Amino acid sequence: MTKYKELRGKHSQEVAAAKAGVSVASARRIESTVLLPSQKPERTWRTRADPLTEVWTAEVVPMLEAAPGLMAVTVLEELQLRYPQRFDGAVLRTLQRRVRQWRAEHGGDREIFFAQEHPPGRLGLSDFTVCDELAITIVGVVLPHRLYQFAFAHSGWRHACIVLGGESFQALASGLQEALWMAGGVPEEHRTDSLSAAFNNLAEQEELTARYRELCAHYGLRASRNNPGVSHENGSIEARQGSLKTALDQSLLLRGTREFANLESYGQFVADTVRRLNARCARAWEVERASLRSLPARRTVDFEEVDARVSKFGLISIKAAHYSVPSRLVGHRLKVRLYSAHLEAWLGGVKVFECERLRSSVQIKHPKRIDWRHMLPSLRRKPGAFARWMLRDAMFPRSEYAQAWERMSQLLSEREACRLMVNLLDLADRANVVAELAGILSALGEHNELPDIEVLRAQFAPRPALMPFVEVMLPATAVYDDLLEAA
């Protein structure tokens, strides 16, 4: 109103109204009164009849007092049942305003959120998040996985790594230690949600698991967790889970494909994305890094150690999964270290075996990892055992070999088929031509032909080394006399 009056002294009514952003009718009303809008008395009349006059005090208020959590739309539906054809959907907005006003005047206390101040170096948080919605594929196979993320509450500096299994202690210990050593220091407190890997949730009082207690003691961390079901207490990490997945999705869109050659390349992609996110908080991170406590002299264990005896079948059984090992270890008892993504077998302080870790699922309760090279020396001596071997289907290095075995078993006798299959595997091992031989077997399969082992041996036989002929021409001794005379 004041702005319009200032403009009115220089312009006409229409121009001043346009410049003040009001209508001409409002301009005439402003000029016809001397009071400011705030000085006018409150209006005591209604512009239309109140549709809730008869039911508000008698019916709606008792409903709200009996059940304060009722929504306005629920109250409207109840009124429509009691009074058909009387209340339509146009009443909903009025009812919502009246219910909101009633709750503000007569409702119960509402929860208040207390914003927390996080001093540098005080709090670090850990959490896991499922990333199946990213639709990552490794060589055409969908990768179901999680991401472990650690973040500092003050600066927002974070670290993330891939987790193929569940939220296990190995994944927590490995990710946490990797984050701390990458940060170069330790915060005062480490907070998680109610992870079963860190807390005994069945205990009547909060109780740490033994391994997690030892891990926190090694780094001098004070362990804490948020109240179960109250995720906003971990808001500093929960919000960053969403921002991390959003950043990964955006980077994947720029990349143009969600396909990766191997798990290592995808891990590098995640690390590059996290590095770009950390660049946004570089200034705050410099302040927080100076407040971190020193790391211990060394890392602590981030694996679970179990005993396993190698059976006469050349297998060890770990957590419902079966692994083949070199036959020279049959009968030995191994110390197996279970990490988050792999396992290591140790014998007398020497690592004798390492492979990717398998995990059981609803579809596959007892997964198997059979390395055909471990079984091949025994199969050379007993090729006839191949036909009805219980682990035969897990033996083939590639699907082309399995398809070739199906043709052999149909076109040859059992003895001949076993011997030919073992010879093919032996050739693939000795000449290191697994992929090349698979291509040949696939081409033969298209014409329903059987491989000729002698022809293949000749084809992949090592080429003889050809030594070049070197002819040495010795100069005459008189040449040296000429050189001496010239000197």
C-alpha cells in the first residue's frame, strides 16, 4: 500500500497499480481509505455459510478427542456415511484447516527434533545400503551387492567399498579399517545402527559382540548405536547413502553403460565417484583431519578363522559351501581365514590356497567351487570315474566343454567318452588354451562332430625353437699390423 502511494504521486492510477503489482480495483480501494490493512478491524462476518456448523462440536471434536491421530479425509468419509448426500469432496479442504487449527489449540505434544553440533574429530558413522537398483552387470551377469560407507559427521568426508555378502562382521571390520587408514586418523566415537555383527540385539541391555569390542578397543573407539527403528538419529550417514547412490547413478548415465569387465573395475569406479564427492568438502575435511587421534601401530584382523580338514574327495566345507583344493593337501587340517569377499587357507603359517568366497542362498543352499586343475591329476589316472562323478558338472571350465561332453556321451561309449574328455581337459591345461579350445569345440558342435585329440595336440603343440645361423668372419692378422703402423 505504501509502495502504491509513492508511485501514485508520479503516475496514473493504472500505471501505479501495475508497477506495484496490484489490480486497479485494489488501487481504488487503497485510495478510498486512510487506514493501513493492519490497522483495520478483523472481519466478523463469513462470506459463505459454514458447512460444518452442525457437526463440528457435536461429532467431529469428540472423534478427534477419542483418536487424535485421525486424518481429515477419514473424518470426512465417516461424515458421508452418517449423512449421505450432504458432504461432498469440496468440504475436505475446510475440514483439513479446521482439524489443523484444533490440533494446534487442543492437541497433544509433538516431537521436536534437536539439531546436533558435531565438533571435528568426534563422530564417525558406518552403514550398509543395498544397491541392486543401480543394475550393475559384470560380463553380462547382474551383480547383487551392497555398499559399506563410513563418513565423518563434521566434514562429511566418506569412504565406500563393495560388499558382496550380507552385513557381516568381516565386511564391517574390513571397511572400517580401510576407511580409518585412508583418513589417517581415528575419531572419538563410532556409531552404527543395530548391526548384529556389532551388537547382541537379543540381550536385555546393550551389549557389544566380542569381536566388535576387540576391534573398537584396538583403535580406541567408543562404540554407540542409534535407537532401533529411529533411523533419523543416524541422519549424518543415512542422508549420505542417498547422495552416494544418486552420484553413482549420475556417473553411470554419463558413462553410457552399467557393464563392467570385472569387479575390480567397478570398485575403481566407486572409488572415483567417492573421491569427487570428497572434493566438495575439502576445506572442512582439512579442519577435521587435524583433530583426529593417531592410528595404532598396525591393523587388526578383519577375518574369521575356522578349521577345515581336506576330505579324501579333495574338498573342504566352509559355511555350507564346498571348495576344491590341490590334491597334495588331502588329509591335512587347514586354518581358513574368511574375509568379506575371499578366503585364504593356511598350513603351518604358509598360505597354500586362496579363492573367491561363496555364499549360500535360497536358490543354492550348498554352492560349489570346483577347480578342474585340482582334480585333473587324479582323473588322468582314473578317467572312467568322470562319467558318474557327483561333481562332474561343476568341473567344466566353460560351457562349451559341458556341451562337448553331452555329444561325446551320446555318440561314444562311456569309456571312450571319459577318456576323450579327460584328454581335452589335459590339453587345455598343459597348453594353456582353455579359451581357444572352447572355440574349436563350439565350432565342431555346430556340425555335430567329435574332436580328434591327436589333431588338436598337433595343432597346439609347442613350436620348436629355431636357432639362427650366425657366420663369424675372422679378419687376417695382418690387418692389426697396419693399424699399429698407422698409430
